[in-house]
Amino acid sequence: MARVDRAALDSIEAAVHPELEVLSIGVWEGNPISLAPVTGLPRLRTLTAYPGTLADPLEIAELTGLEFLDLGPEDWRVLLDAGAVPRGLSAASIEVHGQRHPVPIVDLANQILALWDRPLITVSVIEGDLGPSA
């Protein structure tokens, strides 16, 4: 496992190793990170990337052995719009920071689930009068 962020490894090149299975990109203060140096690593199975850290999310398509992918909503949107979500995934996560309305995140999750014909998340809207505010 390797973690690239402001408190651990200072470059993705420092993480490159043929035995690398898990790559985590955390909070990053420099230029966005290219995944090119880890393309072709035979054992890379997991990628987590803090939202906004990737230079080009489409480089993920070159990581053919991925089984788990954890990205921010914007990076997922890029992959979905390009039809570039890795087909070998067994699990996925949408990394959300701050306060965001849940409905667009659920819509995104449902698009990911639909790629594997998995059951979708049900959305229910409840309307009513809660009375006067205190």
C-alpha cells in the first residue's frame, strides 16, 4: 500500500513498485496528479483519490486490474460520461466532502450500479406540514 499526500509520499513516482496493490491519494496541495506512472502495475487493485487530486480521471481506464475505486462525484461523472468506468470493479465508493444535496449523489450511484445491473437505490419524497417552527 502507498499513500500519496501532503503528509506521506510526496509524489506518485515514489509509490511505484511492482508489488503495489493499494494506492491512496489524499489531500494534495500541488498540481493535480497523473496516474501515468502506475499504469501497467500488475497488482494494483485499489485506487482511492481525494476529490480534485487527479489531473485526468480518464487515466483510470488504463488501470485494468482495478477491483475497488473510490472517487469524488466530479471524477465519477467524467468516467461515466466517457464510458470509461473500469468493468473489472467489484466495489465502488463516491467520496463526498462538505454538505451536498444527497439526490445528485444517489443519481450518480444509481448510474454506477446500473452498469452491473445491480438494484438501484430507492428515493422516497415525503411531504407534509411539520407545524410552526420553535
